[in-house]
Amino acid sequence: MSTSVDPSSSETNLVVVGGARLEGTIRVGGAKNSALKLMAATLLAEGTYRLANVPRITDVALMSDLLRATGASVHWDESGPDAVLVIDIPAVIEPVAPYELVEQFRASIVVLGPMLARCGEARVALPGGDDFGPRPIDMHVRGLSELGVEFETSHGYIHASAPNLRGARVLLEFPSVGATENLLMAAVRAKGATVIDNAAREPEIADLCELLNKMGAKIEGSGSSTLLVEGVEELHCADHTVIPDRIEAATYLAALGIAGGEVTVEGARHAHMAMLCQKLGEMGMRISPDADGIWAFAGGRLRSSDCSTLPYPGLATDFKPFLVALLATAEGVGIVTENLFSGRFRYVDELRRMGADIRTDSHHAVVRGVERLSGAPVKAHDIRAGAALVIAALAADGETVVSEAHHVARGYDDIAAKLRGLGADVRLA
């Protein structure tokens, strides 16, 4: 049974005592950023879906509740060696995503495309989620408008209608993952062909395309910046296994770089995080793919390197907090540039409380490495920032208490237990 932090629980602190080297094997779960979109895709067709390798995290519980609000049934089948998420989609769904669920996680906006494709209409509350700057859904709206969708916004809800979805050529001004996903899930039932240019290329997009094609969709170009979708009359249910979580894998590789040691990250796919592995190699880690996942070794203090976030296959913005934490104890000065989202340096103040020497200016952070951090009370502002504070604490003298750890539970299934398995001193309190 999962022991992730429950948002309603009083146990919302992660306590870390630094100083231990990491040794052993740690297994990554299914990708949060894929599982949530695959769950949304089930709304496209009636039937029973079985999704394997779905992480037992808070955001999956929230998406399950959102599917239930449409009339679906969602439960875990734990009869086999690994739990499977079973989703039963009825013949008629209610195309509404209520505010009390949507405001808790931003990925909820991806129900818009499948609701439109299935029902010709959708009423979706404007999304919430992590607090690191505005991420408008303008590209979702503009792209879907090209397919014949009409929008109204009132009282905090998006009202969308499309009685006759039609194929079109859509050029995204930026390779937005969410916009690409919503367009894909609408276009699979549109009349005629849709071409999505400058599409996002993330592995999670390819995973979604694979499920949609299993359901009877006709999508070509998966993994490229141009997707061709030939609309079909009907789709059917299908089973699928979620790809491993590259961001969770990156968290453990960064933890190794901070604490030192030798670790195999089982299940991780080197091809999905090649740029990060290259960057970690530049910083002094030995890292390579093996039959089980990714093997890595960190023998001492790493050296600084400059990093910039870019759309895939560049360094993901979700990797950045881990890299900043790594640089905080690396030798030299590194400059980290955020090119994708504004306001995503809030956790820097928390790292400074631990003794990090970091200066921010607009979308840049200048990190001057120190030999050791010191334990301190800090606060998790979002999923990845919270995880970054946990791994930074592995290199801190004394005890660090990371409060509001329910944010971390939105993306990690019991990070404390997994790190303890490598020898770290991490616990819930």
C-alpha cells in the first residue's frame, strides 16, 4: 500500500538528516505527466480501460475524481503482482469538469479535447495547479478554434461547443505540451485530416499517441514536431502501460549528485532524458544506460555548469529545481536560465535558508556553489521545488524539515521510503 503524504493528514513534513551516501537500486514509477493525460483520453470512448504502471500519487487521485464527476467508475485492481487502474466509461458522460477539482491541478485542462470530441461540448473550470507564474491556455483555445470550436468564458468556466469538429492545419506558436494533447484528442474524432505543426515532442506525447492509436485513431508523426491526424468515426477502449517517469528519475540522479555514491535507477529510459544525462556528465557524474535503466556514480563534489530550459529534447523546466540544488553545492559558479515559465524561482529563497549562495535576476539564477549546506526549516511551494529541497537536504549538516510536503505527494509515491532504500535518512513527520 502507498504511504504517500495525504493532503488531509497532519503528517505534511518531510524530515531529512544529511550526510549519507546513496547506494543501491531505486525504481521509478509511471510518468505522472503521461498517466493523467491517458486517463483523460479514456473519455473518448465507452468501455473498460486497464492502465498499468500508473503512479499512486495525489494527482492521479484527483484525476480519478474528475473522471467520476463525468459518470465514470475508477478503481484499483490489486489482484495481480502490480496494481492496475481500471476505468469504466459509460455510454453517456457528463462533459463538465467542476471547479473544486480543476482548481487543484493544472493537468485537468486536458479533459477539454476529449469532451469536445465525445460530446460536442464541454464546460471546464479554469485550471489551478502549481503556483509558479501564469501559464495561459490561449494556445489551447486558438488551436481548438481552428477545428471549429467556439468558446465563451464566464463565472470561472470555459464553455466550449463544437457540434461539427473539422480537421484543419494548426501551427502552434510554441510547442505546448498541453495544447498538443488537447488538439490530438479533439482531432481524432474530427471530420477530415488535422496537421499540428510545431507540436510538442515529449515522450509523454508519444505515449498518448500510442494509446489513441490502440483505440482506433490514425495518428502519424509521433515524436516529431509535425503530427498528422486522420479523423475517425468511432473509437474503442484499450489497455495500456504508462511509460516510466523521467522527472522522477531525474530527481534520484540529482540526489546522487548531491549526496555521492553509486545508484541504478531501475526503469528509467536514458533516451527520454539524454540531454540531462549529458549535462550531469559535464558536471562530473559517470552515467550510462544499462539493461535495468540508468547506472550512475558520483565520487565527489561536482563542478558547476550553465543550464537553460528548453522544449524537449532540451532540458525540461521540471528538471531545473534539481539542477539548481545540484549547483548549490558544486564547485564554481553556474548560471541557470528559465526560458519556458516565469516566476519559477520561488524555492530559491528556501535554498538560501539552507546556506545556498544564489542570486536571481528575471529568468536567470546565478548559483555560486558552497561546500556544505546547513539544515533548516523550509517550505515546499510546488511538486518539483519540494523534491529539490528534499534532495538538497541530503548535502546539509543537521536536520532539514520540509513543510507542506503534500505538494511533493502530488508527483511522488513515497519519496521518503524510496530514498531510505538507498541509505538516506528521510522520514515523514
